[in-house]
Amino acid sequence: MSCRRCLVSGRVQGVYFRGSTRRQALALGLKGRAVNLRDGRVEVIACGPEDKLDVLCRWLEHGPPSASVTCVSCEPWSGDTDFHGFETL
């Protein structure tokens, strides 16, 4: 199992981005979380098979219809991975 941390910039708060990300992640069988950050970005930490993480990372590039993503930066994550499902905080 691999984990990635992605930071998503643009109009990504107040547009159901975290909830849509949760739905996508659960459909892919991933665990993790999506959190609004104070600076307006959304942080997504997702864990699972590499191919499924690739799919989620590609989805994050556009997000839900009401979002306007300008940048997605993903990197391997080695922090806390004790996730139970996919949470939105």
C-alpha cells in the first residue's frame, strides 16, 4: 500500500470538493482524508494501490463541476496512515 499527499489550489473550498473527493476515493477503495486549509487549498491524503492513487490524482486536477482547480501538487506520504475509510475534516 502506498500513500500520497496532494495539495489542491484554486476555487476548491465551498464547492463540495472534499465531499466529492471522498466519494471518488471510496469508489476507488482508498483510505485517507480531505481537509480545508486556512490558505484556501485542500489537502488530500490517500492510501491504497498505486494505480488507484493515480486515478484519484488525475481526478483532483479538475474536481467536481463547481470547482476551478489551478494547481495540484502530489508527493509520497509517510506520515500517519491509520485511516479508517475516507474522512472529510
